[in-house]
Amino acid sequence: MKDLSTLNEEAKLDYTCNCLGCPTYIECGEKDFCQEFVGKSKQIRKEKGCLCPGCPVQDIKGHKRVYYCSRGPIKYPPANNQKK
């Protein structure tokens, strides 16, 4: 794993983001959906699974939600209240 100690905080979050490996993600040039300034994707529409729980960025930021890419960062209830 890359030594993250030389990176600033934003670069660390960018490097550790799980978005690109997520089953729901599509190649659209967007990522970091859990960041309030990014919001949900304009292109991702179908939810195929979510890697948000356990994502280093989610852990660092203290986020508790899922599917930030398709639902946005704030609107939906925490993951433990999600219907399956």
C-alpha cells in the first residue's frame, strides 16, 4: 500500500475512496459521492451493491449512509435503517 503520510487530507481521502471498485459505479468520471460538495451522480441510476460501509473515507469522515452515488450524501437514513 502507498505511504499516505506525504499526502494532504483531501488527497488521502481521494486515494482511499472505494467508489471506483464498487459494483454500482459506472465509468463516468465522477467519484467521492459522500462528500457534501460532490453530491449524487448525474449518471449512475441502478444500484448493484454498495461498498460505502467499510470505506476508509466513510470511516474517516464518520459517515453512516449507503449509496451516496445514487441517493446523495445527506437525504437518506443511516445504513442500519435501510430496507433490503
